[in-house]
Amino acid sequence: MTSHESYMRRALELAELGRGRVSPNPMVGCVIVHEDKIIGEGWHQYYGEAHAEVNAINAVADKSLLSEATVYVSLEPCSHFGKTPPCADLLVKHQVKEVIISVDDSNPAVAGKGIEKLKAAGINVLTHILEREGRELNKFFFHFIEKERPYIILKWAETADGFIAQENYDSKWISNEFSRQLVHKWRSEEDAILVGRNTAAHDNPQLNVREWSGRNPVRIVIDRFLKLSDKLLLFDKSQPTLLYNVLKHEEHPNLSLVRIDEQGFLWHLLKDLHKRKIQSLIIEGGLQTLQGFIDQGLWDEARVFKSTRTFGRGIPAPHFRGNLKSTEDVMGDTLSTFVNPTVES
């Protein structure tokens, strides 16, 4: 591993610390090196607060060293005013010697402009160091920008004989407590979580983060004809909730009824989520909802738990075709992760 790769890997590790806290911004890490010694590092910690480059520069005790320093950043420095000033301008202000970048920012507001600013100021710029790892780190962000819809993760647990619920729709406790804790961790990392009408009615889920520490996702419910009871936990207004239907639009505190057309219903739903800057969506619905997204090719990743339990009969798991990415043991449950073969890069 070259020294550039070593320092960039550290920047990527720092960026990861912002997962679940900075969306819709990307996760970014920054390492500042002078004479082969790290003199400052930082990461984007919370949405709306200082970016990685700002935190790294603030961590440098002797600012006079910056003019002879190399800055490693996991994403092209921003060049526009958002909630904070442009990071490219800050690097130019301190006249750093060199900036090493993992991935160019495909956000149209940046898209090479940050690199242009640095080069115009006489700063040496090197790009595409650990680029694959950099894109994987922010795959939700890049997918959202480039595909103009959220990154969609399907999640379900199935028995050893291939059922996701009993005949009475009871689906509780197929997976073990460790798998369920992992699911709550995922909820804290994603922007939104979706279920359909049947799951909402039969399971009465809360769709919040309880067995992990982190923010609650936006709850999304599909109930085309508004048949669900308003007494369900999903409608307790304890966290932002979107109810997609074909009948009416209403706004309440932490609850929005969103009317969309029946024709192309799921596409309209995803376009509306894009407008709301929701970059990642995990679907925990039942068979009908999961299969609906699968049949229209509207998924990017599937995380499937297979337990050792058997039902003998019940509601079968969804049918899909995916490329197996990984398999791991979760204290007896088998977690398999698949990617959609039609969109895998």
C-alpha cells in the first residue's frame, strides 16, 4: 500500500463515523499530513455543521504548516455555499501544498468545480485514490444523485423452509434477537423505512430505533385507499411519517398524507421521496409490498435472514433473482446480501 492509499484509507475510516448523521450530505473524512506525519484530521459529524476539511484544519495546532501540507479528503471539496461555506475556498485560503481526493463529487453543484478552484489557485491535485472504496462508502449519495431515486434495500426474515409469515400473517420472531438488533442498527443508518398496508395492520409496527442508538428513520406507509386505523402506532406522530395513497393530501404534525396517481404508483412514490431528499430506503413490508418492488426492478440490495425455525406452511418468501454479495452467520441465523444484477456496477 502506498502512503497515499494509507492516508486515504484513514480518511475513509473517519468518514464512516458520520454514518446515519449527515444525510442528505455525503460522509466525508479528511487527513492533513506534513512531512509524513498527521497534524490534523476530522470528519463531517452532523448535517448542517462543519464539514470534514473545516474540522481537520481546526485540529491543526500550527496553522503555518498548512502551506507545506498534503490534504487527503474522501470526496471532492465542495465549491458552493450551502449550510456552510465552500471547503475548496478554505483550502485555497490556507494555500495548502497538495490535495489528494478519493472520489469526484457528481452533485451538479460541485461536479469538478472544487477541483478547478484548487488548481486555479496553484494547488497540486491528485484524484481517484481508492476510488472504488470511496464510491462504496457513499453509495446511497451517489445513487441518489445519479439515478434520481433513493437507494432501495429489501429486508426480510424467512424460515428454513422458506416462509416469511404464518398463514395468519404472524411474522414475529422468525429471526433471533441478534439479527433483530442488527436490523435496528440499519434503521438508524437509513433515511426511511417502508411497509405496506397488510404489515401495518397485522404487525402494528413502530418502525423506530429501539435496540440501537441513533436517529429514527422517516416512516413510510403504503395504504392506497386509506383503510388503516388511525390508532396504529405508525400514526402516533412521534416521528416523521408519510402515508402514500390515491385519495387525498393532508398535512399534520409529523404525519403527511401524500396523494399520488395509481398508474405508476411506486415510481411516483420514489420520485416524491427524491424531492424530499431521502437517499436510502429500507423496505420491511410483507410479500405483496416486497414482490411489488421486485417485479418492477425497483431494488438495489436485498438482505435476507434465514433462521433455523420451520413453519411447514405459511406465506412464502418473495421470488427474486440477485447476485450473492456476502453471507454471514448471525448467532445461528444466516444473513445473505444480494445485489440487483440489472443495476450492479
